[in-house]
Amino acid sequence: DNVKYKDPKQPVAARVKDLLGRMTVDEKIGQMVQIERLSATPDIVRRYFIGSLLSGGGSVPNPEATVADWINMVNDFQNGSLSTRLGIPMIYGIDAVHGHNNVINATIFPHNIGLGATRDTDLVKRIGAATAAEVRATGIPYAFAPCIAVCRDPRWGRCYESYSEDTKLVQNMTDVILGLQGEIPKGSRLGVPYVAGKDKVAACAKHFVADGGTTRGIDENNTVANQHELLSIHMPPYYDSVIKGVSTVMVSYSSWNGKRMHANRDLITGYLKDKLNFKGFVISDWEGIDRITSPPHSNYTYSVLASITAGIDMVMVPNNYIEFINDLKYLVKNKFIPMDRIDDAVSRILRVKFTMGLFENPIADFSMVNEVGSQPHRDIAREAVRKSLVLLKNGKQGSEPVLPLPKRASKVLVAGSHADNLGYQCGGWTIGWQGFSGNANTTGTTILTGIKSAVDRNTEISYMENPNTDYIKSNNFSYAIVVVGEHPYTEMFGDSSNLTIADPGPNIIRTVCGNVKCVVVIISGRPVVVEPYLSMIDALVAAWLPGTEGQGVADVLFGDHEFSGKLSRTWFRSVDQLPMNVGDPHYDPLFPYGFGLTTKAV
Ligand SMILES: OC[C@@H]1[C@@H](O)[C@H](O)[C@@H](O)c2nc(CNc3ccccc3)cn21
């Protein structure tokens, strides 16, 4: 029909203007609401004109959900939106932060700290594209990624979600947006939202701003920084993200100099929208507006007023949507919030939806189901694992290098809590919000499996998680590989003041390395305490959180590929030194930012 907003040949601006002019206050406010799928039904989505839904960490259609289950769930909600008067499609968002990590059998890539160690922006772009394909395969067009935090203290539970402590490296890694959303065609306007098509997703630069600078790395806490530090350390990656066409920006739970970011109009509107000219939409974090007050939700009307006035366009409510809608309607009706603020928010949301083609393709099909966990994607992930590992020590003082290890050996010991645990090697944000333990929850290759398939068929591999001295002495092993580290964690559950390797890791290092030549591989979301054990270790590898393609670890241990990774963050000597970042006056690390030994492929 000749309704302008439904005509894809019309310019986006004209479609936005036409549609906005037809919308009631209820329909406008509905577009600003994002609710958790667990609180939604297609009928609720229709009745309240809900503009967006999400899966929070681990929120899945059913525990054994197939790709088809995901597609059908998203389409059911979408049909609720399409059955409204104006038929505005909803946009479904999910945390695909290292692959499509809520989905069984999806490819899980190394977390961002490892990708920073690769320094490979082309690789990161390919990871973005593979992730977008797997997300769209399940019918979802929006990913709450990338996290572009500049983590300045590894005691922060989310430090592994940060590419680096170095602002420039994080800025370079925003190329992942071009993978997620698509390369911007030559001659196109820069700095406006861009999503190439049905195999790409709208991305989300998060969390605005200075989430990685909180005091002692306490999650959701206060970042004390002057204007120069804010704009030189934490803000630059947003400039790059906007120029690369990022469609959305998510606000940080944290505060800047005591002011909650979710209520910070100077930075959200004054800087991001007016100075950086961001034209996409700004989304809150989960109950982020509730946490403006303490205790949270103690004055929800004020939370709504302060956050919408600050410039937040879409609110990840995620459950009490009736309260949110009633409060916002009250504030608009009584002129506490001007209608042109609502119109700005809705225009930004509609601009993203029109630009990404959601009006033309609101219903997902089954044409991409084979993208999920595809071998080409797993090969990219394996390449990323190889390139992310950082070789910190290769042979004791005055002795020969240990790596690359010989594939031919009579007997090899593989030990450690993290050698054969897919959940541990993936880390947080995997299947469950807090990750998982064991090998049952999804498909992939453990580090042990990778070692077994790499060595010569006559080499005997003995796997013993926590061997005792007698066992080691009586077996005359050629060498041992010890894989230990941190257990999975997410957000505040990862905040740590001691940064130690999980027990019994330290004892396994002592027992094994005290009796046989050992290579220690550390699985962690950040640098951890290793100084006390360093002298007894022959070779030391930082593997971060490699994801499902654990084969990549063996690829470099046995010399099929060289070690090339460089530290993306400073490896401290002791936690008493923290915070300590490259460029600081008192810089006395165990291994400095940028450090990484290399080996030659054999
Ligand atoms: O999963 C949605 C967002 C995610 O994109 C943000 O990066 C992250 O900050 C985030 N956290 C939650 C839930 N957080 C929470 C923390 C404590 C209790 C309940 C929920 C949801 N989300």
C-alpha cells in the first residue's frame, strides 16, 4: 500500500518522520521498552507495543533448545508485534559476546582479553562476521557486543570482556563492529548506524562510559577520573565505534566521580549524541535505571525521569514493564518529560530498525541453520586460540627452550583441573550466565583432546588431574603439561582481591613441576598470581579463556604454528601493586604489557 513508512524505496528519514507522525503516546512509549523473554508472551508484546525483547545470560527457549526452537520463539514474539495497528517489528537482543554463547553447539571464540593479545584486527572482523551469521541463524538480529571497556584493574570481574588496558588497542579492536554489522560501502556517510543485511546484526558498544575504570575494579562501582583521563583513556573507543556505524550504545551501571552513568545527561546527550554525533539508540543495562537510586528501585518514578532525561532511548526494564510504562506516561502527560525527548528516542529506535531492514524482513527463516557451530567458524576460532596464547617463559635459566614440544615421546603426563573441562576453558557468559563446568553442556574440543590428537600415535598420554609424587616418579614421563587457572565467573561474581589460581592448581604445579619437566598453561580471564611458582616452571603459557576450539592450544605447544601472542595487559608481580598499567610512573611488572616470546613453527 502507499503508506510512506512501509515503502523501502523511501529514505529512512522520511519513513521515520511518517511513522512517528502516526504513533500514539502509548505506541511511542512501547518502542522504548525492552523486556526479558521470560516476562513476555506474543499477546503482551502486542498489547503494550513492546519494541524489543532480550535473552539475559542463560535465558533460553528450553534447556535443550535447537536452532529451530530459537527461530520459532523469536518469530512467535515478532508475530505479536506485527499484529499491532502499525505493525512495527520488535528487535530481539542477546549477549553474543564471544560467539553466540547462549546457544548449544555454537562456536565459542576466545574472550576479548585473548583477542587483544592477537593484535589481529582482520581476525577480529572475521570473528564478528561469523558471530553475526550464527546469531542471525537463530532469528536474532541484535547482539549486545562488543564490550569496549578499557579495563584498568584486573581485580574487576569483567576484565576478560575488555580487549586491553591500552586505549589504542581497544580502539583498533572496534573493527569487530564491521564484522558484526558489515563493512560500510565506499562513499556511504560515516558515523550513522549501518547494518548490511540478513546475515548481519545490529551491534552494541558497551558500557558507556569508563566501566573499566572503577575503584579497585569493583563491578558497577565508581570511576574516579578527571575529564582528561575520562576522555583519553575510556572515551576514544566510542569515537571509533560511532565512526564505524555502531547501531546502539549501552550505558554502564558504574558512576563517574559519584554520578551514576544512567543519569548522566552531560555524557549521554551532551557528549555521545551532541558531540560525537551518535545517531543510533542508547539502551540501558538490565535494571540499570533502578540502580540510579540506592537502594535500587527505591524511587522508580525518579529513575525513569532521570534516565530518559539523560538521553537513554530504550530501557532494558526487563520485567516490571507495566510500572515503567505507567511512570513514563505520567511523566510525559504532566510535562516532566517533553514530547520531543520521546520523539528523539523513538526516532533513533525506528532509524535503526529501518536501516537494518527489519521492516522488510521481520520474520526469520531456516536458511542459515547450518551456520551454528560450522566448521569454517570453528577454524576461525582455532586460529584465534593459536594467535591469542602468550608464551611467558620457555626454559629455565641457562637451559634449552622447552617449546615447541616433541610430538614423539615415550610417555607424557597431562595434569590439572582445566585440562579436560570445556566449561572452564570457555569461561563466563557460556550456556549459563556464569558459565559451566564439565564437557556435557555444548560441543567443542578440550585441551586434552587437542593434545591427544596432536602427538605421534606411539606417544602415550597419561591424564591425571591431580597426580601425587609417587605416580609421577614411578612413570618416568618425558615431560608434563599442567593446565590450571580460574573457574568461570561473570560480572560481580568475578571481582577478586587476591587473583589466585583456583585450588588445587598451585599444588598441582608444585607436585608436577617439582618432579618432571613441565609446561604450565594458565586458563584465566586475567593475569593471576604466578610469581611464587615461576622458578619451578620450565615453560609458562597464558591461554586466557580460549573457548570451544581447544585444539588451538596444542597447535602452538607442538610447533604446528608459532607462538605470536603479546600481552594485552600488564602481568603484575603482586596484587599489592594494583592498579598498575603500561605508562604508569611506578611500573614494575612480572611481565610487561606487549611481552610475548615467540617460537618457530617446525
Ligand atoms: O544480558 C544483558 C546485559 C548485558 O548486555 C550487560 O553487559 C550486563 O551488564 C548485564 N548484566 C545483566 C544482569 N545483571 C544482573 C546482576 C545482578 C543481579 C541480576 C542481574 C544483564 N546484562
